[in-house]
Amino acid sequence: MIARPNAALSQIHTQIMWSRLIAVVEEQAQTLMRTAFSTSVREAGDLSAGVFDAQGRMLAQAVTGTPGHVNSMANAVKHFLDVYPLAGMRPGDHYITNDPWLTCGHLHDLTVVSPTFLDGRPVGLFACTVHVVDIGGLGMGPDGRQVFEEGLSIPIMPLARDGAMNEDLLRIVRANVREPLQVEGDIYALAACNDEGGRRLIEMMREFEIAHLETLGETIYETSREAMLAAIRALPTGVYRNSLNMDGYDKPLTLAAAMNISDSGVHVDFAGTSPASSHGINVVLNYTLAYTAFGVKCLVAPEVPNNAGSLSTITVSAPEGCLLNVPRPFAVAARHTVGHMLPDLVFGCLEQVMPGGVPAEGASSLWNPQINGGGSIVDELPAGLDPADVPSWSSVIFHCGGAGARPDKDGLSVTAFPSGVRTIPIEATETIAPVLFRRREFREGSGGAGEFRGGLGQVIEIGGADGLPVSLLCNFERVKNPARGRRGGQPGGAGNVALLSGRPIRPKGRQTVPAGDFLRLELPGGGGHGTPHARDPETVASDVADGLVSRERAELDYGVVIAHDGTVDRAATQRLREQT
């Protein structure tokens, strides 16, 4: 049926406003990045930003940001409204929390929610989240046994009233963190970015002459929900299962999923998952939902905007007390170590309904140790050095392994999937912290062999500058359980952690790199997709020439013989492939 001209124009007008709203929240996120103090925000983009209607439903999210933050934040605003109803808010108000069970899963993530007013009436809210470099306590490692040990907990409370910051709260924050300037600076950046989002929204509403967001918001919600349901209904209904093994902290862990696809949406049940750990790698249910929903959307309907409408079609359940649904006060500081594995787990279910259309497993979990100096390493200081002369400091580095090969492309090397954060440049880290990077390069041969090769991991060597030791909080996964290939593809290379001196070091927990020594991280690679012998020999030769695959592995894995001049020895290749 052909739409009437006025109806067609109305649809175009709505789409323009919708697109403008997405631009508004992207400007909100960019403001956060430009004003943040910590490298985790301004360099890595470990943040989220979004606009919400008066009911607390997310209408649009910024492209900049991580799924764990965005999708967790999508459920967080309603908790703020339960404590502080919109009707009681005033211009200049900002509200804050880092409660793991209400927001993004650990204390290092601060979320700020702020109302926006048009002509004295509240019309919506903006929310944003950042990962701060430090929140006190043991730091962002898995060593804690309860959340009380992991840092400062801020219940939902005012950050500012009528434009005046809550100085009592800021004093408490400064007294509890190792990097007070960076953390307080990030808090101000959170408030500033919401203010900018509100200013841009009011400009938009005046330009389009709308007095509220109810009509536009309902259209966004229903349109997104129906588009997502249409994509889900195109899949075969049924229950599809997958499991994934993890290294764990002190013993192996299993993630298990049963995905129920029906006309009403996708539900993933995690019954069969390992019980909660006694260490801080546990995940709260909100964070479990965040990365489960992201995994589903990536494959089922990537083109549908991510908002409350599309997210409403995906639900999860997990037994309370299992690794993916821990109650307070379980330790959760390193929850990303497990949570980042959920898209791979979900992909294994979807492979059964989208055969040949699902990527192989990847390194997935970030290798992002928190590095500390000063008081935490007094016992390791060189003889004759006064501890009073060594300043205390804390920094976080973000590095990643290889992504899984795609059904028609190689996997992306040293790429943070599913988190989406950017690698912090070496120069940025060395500028703000007394650390020295000795090496950072692609890890040859770490990408799983296949018709499409898995993405490569990387080799990093890092230690203290000026001959000083450093303390590390390690959260390294896929050391014993490498990424699995798909449809005949081989697994990616397993990770490895070592000190150049040969002194033992564990993949998880608090460690020390002695003065003059260096930590060597060999990050895992992604799994391959399709049988290796189906890979074009000329592509294999290019991989060898680029240092991504060795000549030996080219023969062993791909059956391709490379001549001394770097070209493919076709006769020898044919003989080798006939033998294998």
C-alpha cells in the first residue's frame, strides 16, 4: 500500500529526528572523551552514553562505548528513578552510583544520570558511565573474596543539586582512591557530558518544535522492537545448547547456555554453569544480560538500533549463586574476565540455526592488568632506596588478542571484541606512569588456521621504568582453553604469561615484576573458520611474507610449500596436499 503524502512526510520527519537523537548522544560521548582525565576513558573509550525517556527507557545510545557499559546502563536508569523520581528533580541535578548489581557489574564503573528540562518541565534523562582508573580497595583484580574488599561503594545519591557539586562525596572519593585527580576529573567529565547532551537535546526539540519525547520515544521503542522480533522470527524456533570451558582462577570453569528462540523473542538460560567463584571473577545478572544481548544482536539483527525496544526481545535467566548470577556480597572486580566470553557462548548456539554464518571463537577477554607502584611494592624496592622517595600511582592498560575468523574474512588481529575498547597507545601509558614497554608486536602463528585465518594476538613486554618494580593485578584468560575454530578451522594460539628472568608468574591475581625484570605477555589468537587446505595458497604466501605465519606452519597447517624466493612452490604444494 502506498503511504499518503502526509504520512510519508511524517515518517521522514520522524526518521530525521531519530537520527538527530543519535547524533546528540554521540556528541555527549565525545564530550566525555574530550574532558576525561584517565587514559581508560579518553584513549580506550571505556564508556557509554545514552538518552532516556521519562520512564527510564533508553531511546538512543552513542556509537562510542562498550556493550557491557551501554547494555547495563540501559537497565540502570529505572533504579535511579525508583530512588529519585523525575518529578522531584531540578535543573542542575546529577545522580551517581557504582553499585555493581544496579549498573555495570563492578565498583570501577561510575554511572551518572541527569535530568533535562524544557521550559521548566523535565522531558528526559541522560546517562553515562566510565571505567575509572582506581576506586580504592584491592584494585581491579580477582583477589578479593567479597565486594567489600574491592573498593569504595557509592549508593545511588546526588552528585550535584541545583548545579552545586556534592563536596562531601568528592572528599570521600579523594580519600579512598590512589589517583584522586584522575578519578575526580572523570566524575566532573560525567556531569559535563550529560549537560552537553541535555543542551543538544533542547536545541533539537526547539528546532523540530516538539514539547516532549513521548511520541518520538514510543515510535523508536515500537519500531525497534518489531524490527528485532521480525529478525528473530526468521530463525528456526527451538532450544539450542552450547558450552564453553574457561581457565578460571584456581580451577576450570564451565559456561553453559540453552537458547530458546520463539516468536516472542530470545531467552537464554545459563543453568549448568559453574557455581560462583570464591574470587572476584564473578558476574552479576545485569552484566550477563548485557553481553548476552550483544552477542544475539551482532548476528541476528546488527542493523536494528540498540535501544530499549530492541533489547526488550532478549532475556536471560541463571541460577542464583552460579558464576553468572552472584548475589551481594560476592567479589566481582574482574567480572569482565568471564563476561566477555558470553558472545562466544551465544555464537555457539546461533551456529546451529545460522550454519556457516557465525564467526569462530576469539581471544575475547581483555588482557588489561591494573599496574601499581609505590606502597604496594615496598618489599621489592632495590636496596638503599627510601620508600618515601617512591610515589604511589596506579594505571590500567588495555590490550587484546585476536578475534575469531569470520565466515568470509580473516579475523581481526589485536582487536577488542566483544568489548570494543581501543588499545591505549604505549606513549600515553609511559607518559602518565613510570613503566617501560620493551616490546609490542604481532604474535606470529597465533591465528588459528582455516580457509579464513583467525586474528593474531600480540607479544608485549613491560616492566617498571628507572629500575623500579611494579605490582600487577592480572586477569588473563585463554591460557589453558584457546579459542575454538569453526567448521574445520583450527584453534587459535593459547595465551602465555612469563617473566623474562624465568621467575614463575600466574595468569591471575596480584603479582610483582621485580626491578630490572620484564613481564612477557603472549596474547591468544582467534580460531580459524573452514578447513585450512581451502585457503588460497597465494594468501598463505602473503601471510608468510608479512610475518604472520611461519614457513613451517604454512606446510603443516595449510599444506602450502613456500619457495626460497617467497613464491608458492605449486608442484611441492600439490604433492604435500595429496599426501595429507
